[in-house]
Amino acid sequence: MKNFFKQTIMMSFVGCFMISCNDSRFAELNTSKDLVTAPTLDYVIPTVELTLLERSYYTHYTALGRLSQQIHTPSTNDYKSPSTETGYLFDNLYPNTIKNATDIVLRTSNNPELVNYWATAVILKAYAISRVTDAYGDVPYSEAGLGYDQQIFSPKYDTQEEIYTKLCENIAGAIAKFDATKKVIPTTSDIVYKGNIDKWKRFGNSLILRYAMRMAKANPAKAQAFAQKALQDGLMQNNSDSFVVYYLPNTYYATTANGNAAAIKYDYKLTDVFVNLLKDSNDPRLSVYAMLPNGNTAPEVQKGYKLFESDNTPKPTVSTTNHSTYGRYDSPYVHISYAETRFLLAEAALRGWISGSAESYFRDGVKANLQLQAIYGPKGVIDPAKIDSFTASLPFNASNFNEAFKAIHIQMWIMLYYNWNEAFANWRRTNVPNFGDAVNNNIARRLVYPQSEWNTNTDNVRAAANNMGGDHAMTKVWWDK
């Protein structure tokens, strides 16, 4: 037995010696054939587009959907302490979506032939960061996603004021760099715009308009300048420009990762204020949005849970999301639409920041959103005559700022059904609709930082919390004035 071990040790030593004499052979034998050190860009681009929502949907419906006051459960939750529900958005976008977008930016930044990949990734990263900062406040941006390339594993937090300036400037810089004479992302890789550079530019400018209007109270001068530039450089022109991610049926992203249908699975119901608002105005979207659990989509029978109150109403009598439209697992997700740009232009015109009719922009937005419902399938198609009739029926008086502002943002709130990141953010910025002091003064104004950050990036998250006035759910973010 001793001789066996001696022989084994000797053979191992000889083998190691022989390999060490040939460095290339040693490297070859010790390099995994399956290891991917430089992922194919054409595979990473669609991954980033798909994962803008993936897994963060837990936060999307359990927290942001309820904080937007559009869906509810019989129990209440004020989200005033860290939890898995409030942390998924942060914990999944950074190590997945933002990391991958950053990787594309770094790998293409010095290659003029890949400038369109670079510009696309810059815009996608900025958009992903905006989802996080709107929910939490100060978050990492300038050092985000640099763990692999620069070994920055504890990124500093940028202030939200700094982030919003960078969002607009970085997107504008990316738009200016697009070049149709260079390599264009293949249509099979860009699942949203199929490599159409003009649509990417309009998407970028529409994001700048969104961020500009978000700053309307916090920094009006800068907001006006960015809004004017976005309009001048070219916004979305019709519904086909909307940034919509479609999911293929019976795939991972259309089942496990798509949060559109998750709210149904866990018995989330529509709120009474949401249902009643649509019923009272004869809004034809109600049948697209809602149904009773037995499948009845007739507007007159729809009913919601009381807003943020314990409600023992029998579940079979309360509206849930329409399973044939928004509630399908492969239902598309609208990140930003042409309709939104028209509503935001209506507000900008109302403020006197741009020329044009605020009323015309407003009615364009209403009509566009009703038409966009067709992306949810046959049950989402609204008769054109009903679209025209409803659009014309809505009152709008541009001479009364407060009433016109309210009209715009009520329609924004309705339009943002299922885009709860944006619905919650826009409600905080505008306080429209007004849900009464009991809700307005007590509902959380942000999500608290996830426990994972306190565990692993303690100094930076503590500094951010101190800068904002504490890591509390009632602490307002910078633009929430």
C-alpha cells in the first residue's frame, strides 16, 4: 500500500513537471471549454431588454402596485421596513440587468464599429437605473455594474439630483452617437425596435421628457430645458414607437419572470377607487382591464376592494385583472408609450414651456392609449367609434391650470395600469388622483433599502440614508416636492 501511494505521488509530480514545461499546454488543459469570458453582444442585448422587469416583478406587484393604489388585497401592508417584497427590484436589477448593460457599454466604448451597441446599452442602463432611483431615492449610478471590470463591489451612492441630470445628459449623448453607417443590432437580437436607430432615438428623447417632467417641481429651469430639447430632437410619433416588450408563450420569460399575471395568482384585486373612476366616466378600458373571477367583463358588475383598508368583501364579487388581456402570462409590458409623451407635452404646454395646444396633446394621449390596448389581443381591441366618443367626452379647460393638470394626470394614472413603477412615481410627483388625507398623508413615499445593502455595502448605504433624511418609507425622494 505504501508503494502504491509513493507511485501515485511520483506520477502526479512527474505529470505536473511535464505540463509546467509547456505553459501553453498547461493553460489549455486548465481552461474550461464551456467558460464564456466574453458573452456575445447579440445575446446580451435581448437579455437586458427582457430582464428590465424579470424577478423585480415581486416588488412590482406586492409593493408598487399597491402603493400606486390600483390593486389591493384584503390585508394591509405599509412597507415601512425591509422585506423581500420591497428588495427584489434593487437586488435583481443591479446584478443582472444593470451589470449586463454596463458590460456592453465597457466592451464597445472604444470600438467605433459598435457605437450603436454602445448607445443602446447606455440608454437601457439609464432606464434601468431610473426605475431603481424612483423607488428608493439615492442609489448607485456612476459606479454601478463595475464589479467585474473594475472590482468595485461596494459602489458609492449618487444623489437622486445628480442621477437625474446624468440620466438626461447620458441619454442625450448616446442619441447623438447613433450612426446608421456602422454595425446595426440585428433584428433578431433587438426584440423591441429590431435595430431601428430612429426609434431608439425617439425612445431616448421620450425618456428625457419623462425625467424632465419628473423634475418639474424640484428644478423647474432644468426641467424646462431638458423638455424643450427632447421635443426639438424628436419624440415618439405614434404607438409603434412605444417601448413594449413582448413575451413568447410557454417560455421562461412568459411564465416565471413576467409579473403581469403574478398579481392574479396571489389574489390581488382592483381597488374601488380605480374601478369606480372608470365606471363613472364610462371608460371603455374597464372591460379590457378588469373582470370578475367568473370571467364576466361587463362594466356594470365590476367592483373593487376598499383602498388600503381591511375588506372582508367575498372575493368572487371583486374584480381582478382580465385574464385574457393584462392577466395573460405572455402579456406584453409597456415601459413607456407614445400616449405618455403626449400627456407630458400637455403638461409642458400648460406650464408655458413649449408651444402647442395642451388640449390637443391631452386628447392625442387619451386616443393613443385606447388604441394601444389592441396589443393585448382581441379582447383588448376597442371600437374606434367608442374611442372617438370617449376622447371627445372628457372635459379639459386649459385656462384653469389646476383642473387641466388634474385631467392630464388622472388619465396618466389610468394609462399606467400595470406599469406600477411609473404609476407610483407619477402619483407622488403630482398627487393626482387625490385619495384623501387618510391615504395621501400616510402612504409610503419610497421603498426602504433592501437588507442586502445594509449587510454588504453598509457605509455607502448609511451615507445615502443620512443624506436623504433617513431610510424611512415616509422620507421623500428629491423630486417629490
